[in-house]
Amino acid sequence: MNLEAKIYNFLKEVEDNKKLSMISFTVANKDEVLFDYKKEPYLKDGLQLVFSITKSFTSLAIGMLYDKGLINLDEKIIGYFKDELPANYDPLISEITIRHILTMTSGIVKENNFEMLKTGDYRTYFLSQEVAYKPGTHYQYHSATSHMLSALFTKITGFTIEDYLKEHLFEPLNITNYHWSKAPEGINFGGYGLSLNNDALVKLGQLLLNHGNYKGKQLISKAYLDMATSPQAIKQDYVGNPNAKAIGYQYGFQFHVSPNLSYRADGAFGQIVVIFNDLAIISTAQFTDYEFLYAMIYKHFTRELVPAIETGQLEAFVSGLTFKEAPKENHFNLHKIFHLKENKLNIDTLEFSHDYLLLHFKNGKTDKIEYNFDQSSYGMSHYAKDLKVVNQKHWVIPNYEDNELTLKILYIETPFFAEYKFKFEDEALTFSFIPSANFLFNGFTVTSK
């Protein structure tokens, strides 16, 4: 297959596309890792929020119930959630089956993460939605639908999906480093919120390549995986779309299926595990052009031979890939406190020192952002992660010129980054917050009082 040349040709095209910012890339077969790299300052063995890859793990847990005969895929879900039903609900809720929520064909089409996050029970939120189409007739991607699989799992077993998978999946796969966020009702969110390291994504890929078997132990049946990773629903809005030729229009049980019948676990902003030509192709990213990314995978990782490249050419190319910038000489030295007007981050004051900034929030918390002009250390601060704002590890890339200090902060366990721009004019300050796409924050500009 001449894999080294294929990887090199693939990465060259990917790195030239400004609509895609890849963090890591890995290729494995059913037995071993064949190629692996991750750009600094993202940590080689660090956790990465994988968003909707979570859905595929949720599907595996449901498959374990199926294998034990504990569920009928065509059973209605309403019988499990009588205590969570709202006083008034759409009559078609009673027609939704386990198969419908596995295939995203519940008939519920409205999804508002901001609205869901404000509620105290995500199950009741789902059950209170309008069912716009007869269940089973219309595909609509919907993370709250996936959460109902997690809720169903706990109703049937008495275990959270995380606790069960720890014993029956994670430990057998030797996955020990992970975090799975919970909904307000105390169960794991089934739609997203799982953070894993790259080794865990490799293990997922190899489990799939081996049809549910890992080192001689069948963890989940081939019968269920065959259903889960083959077309079960049509994404009607994707049919005939010229911008979705590689993405495709078919869906399994919480797995996407491509036109060539390869399949994938797929997370927001470019977190993917693609099973194609007996390979697991894995990437994490800050953001991505999905159609381009999948087209490049299906272009470069065919079984056809390609011309060889020089020895060391791939290694030399990858060694130059980084998010770090050249160290800058620190010409910024200011000792001053600015009081901000009302803003969406609820920052009360900004306190500048010669090598760090203190952000004092109205809730009494304080974040310390070191300017780190030599880019030699990590820090901690509050930012969006999965379902909420948490204190997490960051990396700061600073720049100061023309009376403007810019701090580009990478939140390295997520795809997220943000620019904090401070423009100094006499005694006044203008602060601009420019985040990458995320589910919780929008950008804004505010001035000092």
C-alpha cells in the first residue's frame, strides 16, 4: 500500500487547506499503530474532548444490552420514562422506539443546546419537544436524542453508562484515562461530553476493525456492529447535495455511513474515527471542512500503490507542524486595573502586571493568565469545555504591538481557542473577545468604565 507516501500526500493537502486545522492524526490497523503525531502544545497523551464520538460509545453500550437480550429495538421508550414525562406532551412521543433514537429518526427536529442546558432534566426536555414527523420517517441529527439512549441504559441496568462501560469495555481495552460529563439528573450525557486520549480512540478503531473482538475476547457482537455500522436511515437533506459527496447521506446506529460503505464515529470540529480499507484513520482538530477531510481520506487511502517518497521525508514534514510560535521579546509592562462595563463573560475588572493578567469575575473567581512570551509553560483558566464552563489547562501565545496586547489562548483538552485583544488608549481600554466556534460563547467588544 506504500502507507508512508499516502500519509505524506494526505497531510500535505490537509495542511494547505486554511478551512481545516488538524491537531493530531493517527493510522492503525487491527493490530498496531502505523503512524501517529500530535502538534504541540497539545499533549501527546492528553485528554481531548471528542464531542459526538460519544454517541458511538453510547451505541456500543446499547449493543451490549441487545447482546444480552435485555432490549427489543422496536420497543417503545415511553414506558421507561413515565416519571420524566411532562404534564403535556406530543402524542407521537408514545410512538418513538429504541430503533428510532438509535437512528436519529424520532421525528423531533428542533435542537437548541442553550435551551437544553438551562433545564434541570434533559430527559424531560426531550420528552417535551414537538414531534414534527411520524417516528421512523425523517432523519434529524439531535444530541438530546442520543442522551435518551444513556437514560434508557440506566433505567434498564441501574448503572450509569460510564460505570458499566468501565467494567465491560474500558478496562478490557485498557482505557484508564477518560472523563464523561453528566447531565443534571446525574447520568452521563449520551450525546457528547466524553474526553479521551488518542490511545482510546485507537482502541475504538481496532475494536471495530476486529468486529467487536479485542485480544480474543468478544466485547460486543459482530451482529450488533454490522447493524450499527451499515445504513439504517437516510439523511434526506443530504441526498443529491453536491457538498456532501464524501460525507454521504446514510446513518447507522449512532455511526455515520459513507457512500463507499466505510463508516465513522464523528465529533464536532473534526474529531473522527474512520474505518476504511481495513484501517482506522483518526484525527482531532480545532476546526475542519468535513467534506474536504473525508474526500482526502477516500482519495489517499485507497488500496492502489503510489510512488514512494524519500526516506525521512514524512518525519521531516511532521516535525515542522506545530501551533507554537517563535518566542517574542516582552516589551509589555503595565501595572493598572481597568473596570469593565457589562460583558458576556461577566468580567468585572482586568488587572495587568508585567508578566500576567488577572481576570476578576463577578462571581468572585479570578483567572491568572501569564503572558508567557517565551512560551515555556501551561496555565489554568475557566472556559467552555463540554456542557459547562470549567477550570482547565491552557497555552498562551502573546503578541504586543501598537499599544495592543493580544493573547491567543488554546484550551488544549478541547478544540477551542480564543483571542483576547486589549487596546490601550490614554487611560481607556477596549477589550475584544474573539472565540473560535463553540456551544457556549459568542464574541463581543467592551470598553472600560
